[in-house]
Amino acid sequence: MHEILDHLAEGARVLDLGSRDGSFSAGAYPHLVVVSVDLKSSRGPGRLVQSDAAQLPFRSRSFDAVLLNHSLEHFEQLKRALQEIGRVVKQDGAIYAAVPDARTLSDRIYRKVYADSGGHVNLFGSESELARMLSWYFGLPHVATRVLCSSMAFWNSRNTKDIVVQRQMQLPSVWEPLLAASVGALRLVDRVFHTRAQVYGWAFYFGTVGEAVDTTPRVNVCVRCGQAHASDGLVDRGVVRKRWIWFRAYRCPDCGASNFFADDLAGQ
Ligand SMILES: [Zn+2]
């Protein structure tokens, strides 16, 4: 989503909709006016507003950008919410929407691990149909899609210690090193058999996006914090180390967790 946020002018208004912990850190874009909205209490950056996405308490055409970071799958009244998003975004605005592909292994496991399918009430399975539908509701052209990979961080035993989270779990969590090895193995399966075992979903870009979106999937997703990093960026930062004979590993620059490393491959 930095392809949108990096290019917004001073004082531009950003709506971070339905992402409880916020789609980016509060201090990352101090020149933007950010409004974080969630049905429950939000912990996102900027001004916090508790509201249903199907009835947004904002004037029409009042936001330069809208972020829908893993939120569309949770909206009970999806079409009403999409209409509202299309209403509040400016005609020359931009929208970022990340959603799971319900056919993937990662999303199937997520919906098994957590009660009530982890709150996923909308299941999406067609990239082209979804892009067309969102573009129509938003009134903005679809400009790019990047395939998202999973680290299954939602299953990491370090991330599920909270008693509230544990009460929602229907399957036991997984020890982090074992999860990292499993994710590395899934990536190997994808490379050898051209499968989509590590794929999670899609990131769609609509409207006026300030720069060309690099659509190469980022396969290095942290097993603990879930942050995706471009492989070139990890090499440049000097966090990639050789392990054993041919395996390489990297220490996540955001949280310090150890992960197996692989080069990003365009067109994967
Ligand atoms: Zn991390």
C-alpha cells in the first residue's frame, strides 16, 4: 500500500477501514490525516471511529485513499459497505484492498483453526471477478494485482498466547520453528510442482496509484509478524545468512524472528 501512501500530498485524508490494529504504524506518515474505522474498538493510527462499514459517518468524496487490509472478508453487509466506500472516496482517489482467496490452503486452515471461520463471512475465489466487482462499486479503475503469500502467522504459538485468542481456537497452535520449516517446505513444493501452496490471497490496487506496482509475489513472509519483504530488500539490508548446505535464512527486520529465505520470482 506504500505505492499509494508515499505519494499523497500533505494533509491528504486516508480511511483505514476495518483493520483493528491498523494497516501501518502510527508514525509512518505524519503528514497524512488518518481515520481508522472498525466495528469494534480500533487500535489503528490517527483518529479512531467506531462504525459499521455499511453506514460510514463521513461526507461523500471526503477521502483521498481507502485501505481495506484484510477487512472485506469480514463485512456482514458487503455490498452496502462497498457502496459506502465508493461514496466516500474521491473520484481521483485510490483504494488498496487485500483479501484472502478462499480456495487456498492457508485460508482453509485459518477457517478451521478459528471458531466461526475466524469471522470470514465472505469467501472469494475468483481474482478477475472480484477485481471487476470492486472496481464497479468503487467507481475507480483496477490498476494492478499482487498475489499475497502466507506465513500462517495466525497459527504461531507465540501469537496465540492471549486467552481471548485461545478461546477462539479449535486446533492447537504450532511451535514457531516448526511453522517456519513447514512454510519453507510449502514454498519448495510451489517451486518444484508450480502449485499455490504458499499463496494466501490478493492485493488489489484501484484508482490513482502514485507509482507502478511491482506485482512480483513476495514469498518471504515473516512467520511471527506476518510482514512480507521483497527478497532484494532483505539482501540489501544484510539480514540474509547462509545456513547448512544450501538453505538460507533471514532475521525479520521488523520483529527479529528467524525465517527461511528464498528469492522472489516474477510471474510466479
Ligand atoms: Zn517479523
